[in-house]
Amino acid sequence: MRADVVSIFPDYLRPLELSLPGKAQQKGLLDLRVHDLRQWTHDRHRTVDDTPYGGGAGMVMRPEPWGEALDALEVEGATVVVPTPSGRPFTQAMARELAGRDRLVVLCGRYEGIDARVLEHAAARTELLEVSLGDYVLNGGEVAALALLEAVVRLLPGFMGNPASLVEESHEDGLLEYPVYTKPAAWRGLEVPAVLLSGDHGAIAAWRAAQSRRRTAERRPDLLTATTAPGELLVRPAV
Ligand code: 6GU
């Protein structure tokens, strides 16, 4: 997979070169390129924002540098991903779909957002997806881009040494993961649940399934009533 990330704070994306995505690059599974949006400005102050038409607080990112970025990066055929609190909720299922794409282009907005025509223009050229990490506001898309790329990259075929560990984790089966334990069997007066030491694999599987359901009911009851139809499109196909 090739992934381009455009930001006015390219240094924010440096962590992508380390740890997990860094490993994917060393393995040749990921070609990651971070771009400074300001290279596509032409005025002396390298301006990327201006006041909103219609009034209101804050600044809006001007369309011209983004238009030049989309041209220079030749986005046709790529999936353009825009992190924004007004996007569709980003989910594990979406991460899985994006992991199957050949190329992602992530546009990190700042301020009150990017001029809406940039998104309209990008959508006319290729597949566009606006995604939100959750119902809270970050100052810009960079941290969201880090999170979503990490979620996608670890799903790239050949990335995980042990693919079974992908299947068993939270959200892959629509439930939260059961609690996990390692040695020692007793620690500060707290014991590992006896069933996990029993060697009875059927009993262990049943205990874990029950723990997953209990946790999900307590913490995320919305997941138990979720009604995403099998095969429902999570990413709108390009027209
Ligand atoms: Cl994806 N972007 C920004 N700027 N804020 C967010 C978010 C994304 N998800 C939650 N808050």
C-alpha cells in the first residue's frame, strides 16, 4: 500500500516512521510519504487559511493549496481520507476495507476545517471518505491520521506475525475483548481466574465468551444492538 499524508505539521506524522507503520515500511508492505501542504502555497507568508464566508469564529483552510496537492499527488484511483469530527464513525470494519486499498491519501485539516469545495472536488475525482474517530474535537486531523493509519497498517496482509491475534481482539467479532492474564498466577493478593489454569480449552473458551459479553453489555451496550447488515458498504464506492 502507498499512503500519502498532507499536513501543515508534517513533524506531527514522524511517529509513523517508527514502531508499527515503520515496521510495515521495512517489510516493504507500506510506502508512506508525508507532505507539507505549504509547499503548494505561493505567497510570501505561505498562507493556508482565511476567514469564513458567512462569518463566525475561527479560520477555514483555503482551497487552492489543497487543489494543487491533489493534482501533484495524482489522486485518481486512490482513496482520499479526510479526518474530521463531522465524518462517518471510523470502525474496525472500515479499517479492514481501507487495508484492501492500493493507495490512501490522507488530508489533515486544521482550524475550523477545509473549504467544502475541496471535498466536493476530490469526490468528483476519486473515492472520498470523511471519517471521525469519535464524538470529541481534536485541533486537527494529524492525531486522527496517526490513529487510523495504525489501525489500517496492522491489517495489511503479511504484517502480523500471528494473524490469529488479529481475529481474537476487541471489535473483530463485534464485542469487546475478554480480560487477559499472564504469570505470576498470584500477584499482590490477586489470582488469575482458576479456569485459565485448568487446561480445559472448552471451559476457557466459554469463560472468555461470557466475559466478552458481560464487558460489552456494561461498557458498550450499543454494540449488542448494532444492526450493520452483513456486507453493508462502509466505504462508498467511487462512481
Ligand atoms: Cl477524525 N478529526 C478531528 N479534527 N477531530 C476529531 C476527529 C477527527 N475525530 C474526533 N475528533
